[in-house]
Amino acid sequence: MSDVRIKVPALKGESNLEAWDTMLFRALQVQGLHQYIKDGVPEPAIEGEKVQWNKDRGMVGYIIGYTLLDPEISGALKNNG
């Protein structure tokens, strides 16, 4: 399989929310991480599985965070859950 990269646009607000959401989901899907935002992935009870779970959650957070460049957008998301 070739190295597939999907560029997720920075979230600018409602004007590009739909495109951002679609591209974010696709980028996470390519990485096998979409379930973290679609259904949520509970913390595993088995200690050995927690390492991968933490790595996966970290990557999801990194990908999302990288698209939230505007402090006002980031702040609004934090304040509204």
C-alpha cells in the first residue's frame, strides 16, 4: 500500500465546517483511527492494550489540534464541549 496523505484544512468556522469534518474523518479513517471520533473507544482494561490506545488517542488529538490554528475557533470549541 502506498503512503496516502490527506490534507485536512484548518477549521475557520461554519464556513468550512462541513468540508473540515469530512476531511478530518477521511484522514482518521486512512489511519484506522476514525472510531475514536465516530463511536469513541473506551480505555482498555488490559494494561498492554493501553499503550496502543494512548498512542492512538494522541494521534487523533494531534491531527485535530493541527487543524485548529485560530485561537478563537479553538477557544469556542473548548468552551462548548
